[in-house]
Amino acid sequence: MRLLLALALASGLALAPAFAEDEGSPGMGPMGPMGPTGAVGPAGPKGEAGPKGDQGAVGQAGPKGDAGSAGSPGAAGQQGIQGVPGKDGAAGAAGAKGETGLQGATGAAGASITGPQGPSGPAGAPKRVERYTATTNASGSASYTWTACTSAPDVDVILGWTTGTPAQMITGAITASTNASATAAVKVSQGTVLLSGSAFATAPAGTPLAIRVICN
């Protein structure tokens, strides 16, 4: 607006001398050339604020924020009311046996009283411990005889070894006995034993076996 006013004023000043020289010819002369652009004037005062616009739409929810640090522990609560006493528990197992106590002091020695000597008993018969050796027959049995004992004797087999190579153990068992005799089944060990076989075989004829007789 100010630019237009400045142009109109400049045009009026340019036409003023023409009207003074030729007063008899009223009228508008031709438009003069456009003057140079004037300097920009200072900014006008700030206008009043316009009315508030409508509220914008709600934006989308932002991403979930990081979890905050744990808060300080709260103060301890008040002590609750004491509960009702429970029932008595079952009796516990018996405790282990205690250690043996210390030995008490030795009592005073009792009075020594010697009783009368009893009568002498009858003399006992001498004990017999005798050893006998016999050889086997064709069936592997050996027979023994001795002076009769006064009671049933105790007859034991004495282990032995053969003189061959390899040596075999000789053993046996008493199969019958009286006060004056005994019979034994004689066995010898085997070097090779089958899974279903025995470690001992019947002794061959002529195998010696010793026994011990204990009696009265």
C-alpha cells in the first residue's frame, strides 16, 4: 500500500510543471516513467492472535518404557496375634544306650574258710589216642581194626598225599565204625575236572589212608 502511495505522489509532482506552463490546455498528460522501488518500510505492529484451532486427534501410544528400579523395602508390619498352641507331638524314639559307668570300688576281702576235703574218686582209665593205616581195595574202601575200646571211639581221617607226579591229595570219610573197627571210603583229588564232574575220584586199589582213633 505504501508503495502505491509513493508512486502516485511521484506522478503528481512530475505533472505539476506541465499544468503551470500550459494553463489553457487542461487535461492529463501521458504517464511518466515508473520510478525506482522505494525502500521497505519498517514492519507493522503484530496482529491480534487468531482464534484457537480445533483439538488434534489422539496420537498412537508410544512404546512401553523400561521397568523402573525396585523401590526400597517397606517398614516391617506389626506383629500378629499369637496363634493357638498346637497339639503335643508324638513321643520320640528311645535314646541310645548310655556308656558303661565306671567300675565301683573293690569290696573288702571275704573271710577265707577251708572246707573239709572230700573223698578221693576212683582212678580213671587211661585215654587212648592211636593211629592206624590201611590200603584200599578195588572198590576204594579201607578197613581198620584195633583193640576194643570201652566206649564208642572217635575216629578221624588224616589227610595225605600220593607220591606220584603230580601229587594228589588223599582224603576220605568213615562210613562205619564199632568199638574195635572202622571202614572208610577213600578219595583222591583230580587234576582235570569236568563242569559236571567232581573234584575227587574214588581212590585206586592200594592207596594208603591213615586214621586217628580216640577212646578209653
